[in-house]
Amino acid sequence: MSVTHEEVVKAAEAERILNSDVFKEAIENLKNEYITHWLNSRGIDDVAVREDFHRSLLLLPEVERHLRIMAEKGKLTKANINKIRNIA
């Protein structure tokens, strides 16, 4: 499998994951769980715990962003492949 073909395959998989109801539900459940734990950590000694949950919340959109980048990169690669095929 060539690198460009591999990118197209990965892009399609990334798109399927992003559009998956299971993935969307998992992200939403994690977000709600992190927020609940974050809000319920009220003790003075819980500062590190709150910081960990806050960082975790900030990472969730990053996972989605990286999947979107993979999906878009593959779409561009596929468009380039099709363009080359039409020229040849």
C-alpha cells in the first residue's frame, strides 16, 4: 500500500470515527464525568485533582481535532490522486 493510499484509508477511518454515534457519546460521557468530578473536588487538598480534570477536559477537543486533521489530509490526498489520474 502506498503512503498516499494509506493516508486515504486512514482519512476514511478517521471520518467514520468522528461521525460515529458511539464516539460522540463516549466523548460526551467523558466530558460530563470530568466536569462532575472537577466540580465535586472541593477540598483544599484537591487542587491537583482539579487541575488533572481540567487538563483532561482540554484534551478531549484535541483528540477530535487530530482526527479531523487526518480526515482532511486524506481528502486532499484523494483529491490530488484523482487530479493526477485525470491528467494522465
